[in-house]
Amino acid sequence: MVYIKILFFYIDDCDWCHWVSDEVVIYMNESRDFADVEFIKIDGHGIEPIYRGLRTGYEMSSEMDVHFFPTLVLVDEEEVEYHRIIGVANKDEYWYNLESKIKDIRNQGN
């Protein structure tokens, strides 16, 4: 099985970020279909060390060239980027893109 980590970059005053958090992340965390997917929420403007206690959300946003929110960065165990989804065009397209990218990653591991 392929390990998939999704770094979810958000900011507090972003309505689409709240939708991704409330709808997408919760659903995927509760669904058996996505048991191999780990979400890590990162406040893109955060100044407290949060990720592994080493980096702030602001630092990670800069390091990973994230300037628009929400952004999902799909990475492997070594944090090598597979795919990136920036913003939300519409809900149906967002779900389709995310599920397609996860399927692509899973197929690469087979």
C-alpha cells in the first residue's frame, strides 16, 4: 500500500478553507476508502511551531511555495510532492480532482 500524506494549507478567514476542512477532511478521515490518507492541517499564516514541532505554518508555506488558500499538497513519506490542488473552482470538480490524484498515486505504487 502506498502512503499518502496531504498537507492542507489554510487560513482562518477563508470560506473555502472552512469548506475543505469541514467537508473534505472530515469525510476522508472517517471513510475506509481513504484509510491510507493522512491529512495534516497547516495554518498558512501561523507563527507557532506546529509541524513536527520544528516549523511554523508560515515557514512551511514559504518553503513549499504556497501563496493561495486552500492548497492541498499530496506528498509521500519523504515529503516528495506528488500533486498539488490550489483553490476550489467548484465542489464537484474539487472532489473529482482530489480523488483522481489519490487514485493516480495508488496506481503508481502497484
